[in-house]
Amino acid sequence: MFPRSLRRPLILLASLATLAGFQLVVSWPASAATRYEAENATIYQGVVESNHAGFSGTGFVNGDNVAGSYTQFTFNAPNAGSATLVLRYSNGTGAARTADVALNGTVISANRSFGATTNWDTWANSTLTATVNAGSNTLRVTATGAGGNPNLDYLDVTVAAPAPVAYQAEDAMLSQATIATNHTGYTGTGFVDYVNTIGGYIQWNVNAATAGAASLTLRYANGTTVDRPLDITVNGVSVGSRSYPATGNWDTWADDTFTANLNAGANTIRATATTVNGGPNVDKLTVSPASGGDTQPPTTPGTPSCTDIATDALTLNWGSSTDNVGVVAYDIYNDGNKLAEAPGSQTSTRLTGLTPNTQYRLSVFGRDAAGNVSIGSQTVACTTRASTDTEAPSGPSALAQSNITANSVDLTWTGSTDNVGVTSYEVRSGTSAYKTVTGNPPATSTTVTGLACDTPYTLAVVALDAAGNVSAASNPVSFRTLACGAADGGVPSSITTISSGWTIPWGLYWMPDGQTALATERDDKVTSGQFKVFKVTLAGARTQVGTVPNVQTTGGEGGLLGVAVDPNWATNHYVYFFHTASEGNRIVRMTYNGTSLSGYTVLVQGIKKNKYHNGGRLAFGPDGYLYASTGDAQTSSLAQDKTSLNGKILRMKPDGTPAPGNPFGTLVYSYGHRNPQGLAFDRNGRLWEAEFGDSTYDELNLIKPGNNYGWPTCEGTCSVSGMTNPKKTWSVSTASPSGIAIVRNVIYMAALRGERLWRIPITGDTENVGTATAYYVGAYGRLRTVVKVPGADQLWLTTTNADNNGGAAGGADQIFRVTIN
């Protein structure tokens, strides 16, 4: 359970060290209390109530009147250090109630007294000071008397900022500038006097523990009557020209404060004179490595619209965002993929290079200098005009096959002609494209891979031009791929619809007895009684067992997502959900008695949300811990920030606290992920993950604790030191993967945009995988979730054709049973 914040949560920028450096002052907004409501805490022997007045949030915790009952808060500290912890309570008994208060498992206040508060409607504060860890912390209040705890309303956490550090200008790297002492009022041993020329600079190196925005204050003097501006660059990128006007005389000093974004690790900051007068005298910059920085995202841009639509271009217009510091850019997305960006000073841009007669679903996101990204605007659907070129290419001819294997075939054909020019060929089975061949001109031969073994195929080739005109099909070729290998773990042999009438079935998880499964509907087609949870029998009969409260859609990919069932469900009846809420994404726990859902406990908050890239898969591992996938919330820098919960695989105990052995002592298990939605464990207990790429490569990864999987530096395989490469990649047009499952040492991956089920065999017990092959290409539409049927060599496979990208009506989705032989 993460916070309901009084202010927006603060991002840590830990201690900034200087190399030879001029005085850098990075000051941050003062630390503010972050509130954690007791009703969202982990409760043992107690209930949430609202039968007394004056509480905050939606209720308070009334612990059972026994020793040992407890309420445990989990909170996230932006940095290690001293924290003020305020527990708000009421005690209407007339006598003190005592409790042990433990921070991260260590008692910091034994038998702490919570005195009487006159009545149960009167609230008081109990304040402690303790040293907290950076990242996740727990505070448990355990009753030590038979009367139990007082009623608990909330925990307020304020983390003290580290003391500021001053860096003198005379210690910086100088070019066309000198150290001087001939004026008064400076600090340190002197100040820097620029030579009166363009190009002189002061430069220093700063090491930041984590990425984040910094507020820089430069102390200067200008005894002339003429402004002496400086161009400020951070890591070679200008953050703007700053004005340094007259200060009265050379002995009078002034401060100039501005915001810039620093990378984790080494940063170079340079102040360069831009006029023949040189720069002002500079005394220092001061770095206040406090928790904070600019963490406030811009407001949501206004509704976009399209004008001046052409065959291959259009103008997109939108209402401006506002920001506490300033909007520096707008990111433009076509559904979940970034298409373009525009400067923050613009509210329209021309999008070019589009395909004729094609619908684009466009939304706009504001971004500030600190990398904070707004919630996405509403989506506008714009269709480019049909090309004036209406003449289709001639049909390819003389299609021939050769070199048939179990998984591939070589094809050659005679090329097409066109009045303008052929831009590509597609190898098709019916209307489903198995491969696209491009080039200038495109080749007239190819090898089609990914075919299923021992399977009949009939393929043909069509030609396309730049206007999207499609030729008649070539002559067809028919063949059967070779027999499947004996040790390849089996292949899909039949597919049957077992349940229909669904609307975006997203999460699917089997009960421990293997007789029924729980399924969630994401349901972003907002209807009465939305965010439903169903029980589904082996035969496919479904019964609604309840809804999940506090769920919100995002107009894109948010809503009610993953579900998981506790391995100890027979005794605790716990089930878990990942869903989007008002403040972000949550992981929550409810009680399921086999017939209906009840209760609602927030385990993890603080996972940022956005229109797209929310992740959302849940799975229990063979170690008994709960794993969750989170997206980068369209703020790619979060994936590399180990203090953020976004762009991660999380691993936790069933109460939402970090599992033992996690690599950073927090919930984070691995990082550098863009939008992971597939999780499955193999026979050796290893975790495999499927992940949406941006515009080039989708990935299958083998997850190891503490590893960095590269986003946004890498998409697909790269050679960057310290980043882990995927085990397999696909073009986004043939994959866009969501769920994965493993049967007989073979990974099955459901593809949305690719509209197929990928089969990827694991090579024995190694970390390698074999040839990927595709099943059901284009036959059933967008395939979302796949799970193994307990005790059988079978899969359940869902469609989500009713989502925004599929466009089908509510109730159009299905669940299939696939048998592996």
C-alpha cells in the first residue's frame, strides 16, 4: 500500500559530488508529508470502519481487542535519512493503549503509549523520529495489551532533506575566464571573472545518484548597466539562455534560479557567455541534494483535432498543457506507439509520411524538462485521404516453392509492374499476411519462416504500391511442412471455442484445484457493472462472482487487468488484482470464498499510470511470492530509475512488502522494461517475460534478479554494457505480445497486432530457445492471454477484439481451448 499523497510524491536526487567545479547550487522543493491511510494498510486481527467522526480518507482501522493484533503501513522514502512519522489515532476508552512500533522489522518504540482522547470522535497525533531506508519501508503497530491498538486513521511521513553543499566557482574548469578577488561579498577564496568575449565558459562535473530534476541557483554580480546572458547546457544540451542584468555594482550579488534535468551518474554543466561583453562575475552554485525536484507532470492536453488532411500527411491540433515549470515538448502517439513530437511552444504540428486511406488514432502527451509526462489527451481518429493513384499493380506470377522444412519454405515469383511503382510484396494465406518484403525495388524471392510443422499451407503473393493499392493474387502454391521433431515438446493439434460473449477478457488464473479459473474483463467500454470478475469451469461455463472497486479506465490500456490466486487459497481465500485507479495503478487483495468476492485491501500503490503502458500481469512463482509486471507509463526514464515502480518486474510477499532476497531491498526485481505483459515460470522455476517494443522489436526475456533489460536505451538486442539482451525478438507487426504460458518446456506467446499464437521451444534446460513458429495467423484476431490448463497438455487462449484497437462490439471476445500433442 503506497500513498495517498498530500502533495505529489518526491523523486530522490541523492548527493551530487563535484569534480573540479564551479559552485553549483541545486535547491529542491521542501519535503512535504506523504499520507498513508490506515484503511489501505495490511491489517491483522482488525477491520476497517467508519462509524466515528473526524477520520481522514474513507475510514479507519479498529484492531481486535487482543495483544498481537497489528496494522502495517508500507511507505516509500525518496532518500535514506531521518524521517518524522506521525500516527493519527483515537482512544475513547479513558485509559492508555500500548503498542510496539517497528520500522522494517526492528522495534523503535516498545510499549508506546497511546493516551485517551476523551471519546472515539476525538483524534490525536503520536510522533516519532526514525532513520528510514531509501525506497520501500514498513511501519508496524502491534498491540501489546489485551485492549488492542487504538483506532488508527493514517500515517504521515516526512523525510528530511540532506544538507545543502556549496561548490565554489574558483574550483571549476575555466575557459576565457579567470579567478579574481578584487571585489567584496564573495564566498570561498574568490570568484570567476569572464573575459569580455563570446564563448568564455565555466564548466563543472556533477555526479547524481539518481536521475531527476534539479533547481540550480547561480550567484552572480554585474556592475555594468548591460545584461550579460549565459547559455546553460547540461550534458551538452542547452536548457536555455539566462539573463544576468545589472546588480548595481560589482560588490552586490544576486541569485538566478532555474530547473534542469540531471542523469543518474556523471553530468557536465557549462555556463557560456553569448555576447562580446562576456559573462557576469560568478561566485558559486549551491547543490541542495534534498529529496524532491520537479515531479509534477503537465496537465492533460486539450482534445486534439485534425485539419488539412492529405493522402500522406495531416495537421494535428490540440489544447495546450500547463506545468509548474514549463512544457518543453508534446509527444504524439498513434495508439500505444510514439509517432512524432513537437516543441512545447506549439499546439499543432504537421505529421508526414503517413499511409493513404489509413485511420490513425492520435493522442497527445505534454512533457516537461524533468521528463514528467502528462496523462494522455482524448483520442481523435483521423483517416488520411485516398490517393489519387487508384491503379493497382499487376499481379505477381510464376510463384514457386522450394526447400520446404518443418518450419519454413523458400518462395520465388515474377515481379509486378505499376504506373507509379511497387513498394512491397505480401505473402498471404487468404487475407492473413505471413511476411512483407520491402525494398527499392522489393525483392521477388523470400524465405517464409515461423511455419508450423506437419501442417498444410496454401500461399500466394500480392503487390502493393505507395497508395495502398493491392494487386490481384499470384497463382497459389500448396505444400505441407515436414514432420515435427520428436523432442520438441509437442505442438497445437486442435482449437475449440469453450466460452463466448466476453468483453476484453484480460486476466485469467486457475484456482489451486484446477477445476475453475478466475477471469477479469478490462472493460474500457464503460458499462453498468463494469470491471467484472468471473468464475469459469473447465467446460467453459461462466458465472460472475463480483466486481473490483475503485477501478478506472484510461481510455487506452488501463482498467481491471491481471488476477492471481494465492497458493494458500484453501486456508486464506485471498485473490489479487492489478488495476488502474484514480492516482495510478494498484495491486490489491480481496477475499474469494468460491462464490463471491468481498473486502478490498490495497497492497501496492505508487505505480504511475497513463493512457498506455500500464503492464498489469500477476503471477505467483514457485517460491510462493507474487510477481507483477509494470509499464513505464509512457515516461521511458522511469524504466531505468530503480527507485520507481514503473518499467519493472516486482516481487513481493502476499502482504505487498518486498520479498526476501530482492536485489535492491525494495519491490523491484528487474528493471529496464517498456510494457511487459507476459509472465510464466518454466520447469526449473525460471521466469520468462514477454514485452511490447515501441516501433521495431518485441521481446521474449529470461528474467534474472537485478538485471537491466535496456529500455529505453535498447529496443531488442544491443551491445550496451550492463544491459541484458532478449532471448528472442519479433517485429511489432507480427507480435505485440501480451500473455505467455509454458507447456512441456515450450513457451506459447499470444500476439495482439500479429494475431497469432507463437510457439517457442526452450532448448532443454539451457537459457536458449529454438525456432519460433506461428499458429492461427489471422484466424481469430487479437490474442491476449494464454494460460496452461492444470493437469493437462492444454492451453486456454483469449481474444480481445473488443478493445480499442480491435474495434469489435462488446461481447465479441472468446476463450479457446488448445490441445498440445
